[in-house]
Amino acid sequence: MSTEQSSSRPKKVTTQTVVEMKEQGEKISMLTAYDFTMARIIDQAGIEVILVGDSASNVMAGHETTVPMTMEQMIYHASCVVRGVDKALVIADLPFMSYQVTANEALTNAGRMMKEAGVHGVKLEGGRFVVDTVEKIVNAGIPVMGHLGLTPQSIYQFGTYKVRAKEDAEAEQLVEDAKALEEAGCFSLVLEKIPAELAARVTESISIPTIGIGAGEECDGQVLVTHDMLGLNKEFNPRFLRRYADMHSTMTKAVQQFITDIKSGDFPNENEQYD
């Protein structure tokens, strides 16, 4: 990132900021957060976009899929995150069945996420079938991030977490869906677990930024689940994941040392107690 680009960017990241970043050829960084402390850390580290993902269902609640998350749970997590953020753009997932029934219900739930949690926009999954819903939400003044490729809320329909859109027909439909979401008013688009060549094609085909997860280097930005990136989760090992730390081992050793110090009488010592 050049000094010129950094100094010219406003302190607070907005939806317009990320669109301009694509225009300037500057990559966008995005991570997940579900609580105040984690949001505070990654915001102060300089992350540009924070996603309050329904992946909280997996990493915070221990569910197998994202399907069980409710609006109330997402609003709670999102409000915690917003309180920890000064600079980053905060986007929250609309959970399963909060926007699929009717466009009016989707608008109501998106409005709740903005008013009750204080986020700066919402994200929802799907292509041509959610275009009318996206238009309704955007027309109400609520920014929308789209999501194509592997859409975890539809896992029971797919039946697998394998790479999506490898076949020509599905790839062509994904490109058309991306264009339709842009036309409907999405300000950006997540591309999850699709061939890198297809992601590059989509990125070139639309003017709004693409943010990839398992979608190759040609996307305008990249996102990972923070718990995975920090190595807090040992069980999840997809090809696209790069671990930047081994916090699982660090925390395990710290807890074990704490136990040892208590058992030995070393903790607390004279400096850690009151006269």
C-alpha cells in the first residue's frame, strides 16, 4: 500500500472507500469479529472491513452449520463489535430465513440490524433470487454486500462444502448473478470457494469490489475468519487458509502454566496481593 493512497483515504472506512480502493488498485482487507475485544484489536491493527459473520454459529456457539443463528443473536454480536470499532467498515450477515421469505421482511430485518446494532451495512447470500430483495434494501438507504459461490446457509441444499461453479453452466450463471447484484445496488461482493480463473473473470466484469475467500489472488480483497487465521481453531484446514499465528498452542501453554503456578503456590506472590 502506497503512502499516497494511505494518506488520501479518510480515517473512517465507508462503502465508498472500498469502491475507490478497487478503482485505485488497492487491495481490501477484511476479517470477522463477534465481540468487543476482538473487534478492538483488529480495528486498531488497521483492518479495513470487519464482517460480523453468521460463522459465529460455528466458532462462538459450536454449531455444525450457520443455519441456527437468529436475528437476535446476530444483533447481539454485531452491537458488541460496533462498540469496539473506530475506523473499520462494519458489515453484518443477515442470518438464515431473515431475508428469504419476503423482501418486506428482509427490509425490516436489515433495518433492525442497522438501528439496533449500529452496523454500516448488511450481507446476504444468493444471486438472481435475491435481486428484488437487494433492491428494496438498498432503496431504503441500507448498503448491501452480496455473496456468491459457496453460500454456507444453503449447505443442506448443496450437501457439501466443495468448490462451487467448476462446471460451465454454473460458472456462467455466477457471472450473470454478479452483474445482477451490482445492478441491484450491491456495493461489493464476496466470492467464496470458486475457481480462481472464474473469480478473476467476475472481478473484471463488474465495477464493485470483490472480496475472496478461497477464490484466488485476482479478487479486489480477501477475507478470513479471524479465529481460523489466528490458529485458535485446529480442526478446520481448508486449502485457502493461511494461519498467521498458533494461538491455540499459546493459550494452552498459558493455561497450563497458570495451573502449575497455583498448585505450586507461586501465584499469587507478594507483589500480587494487598497489604
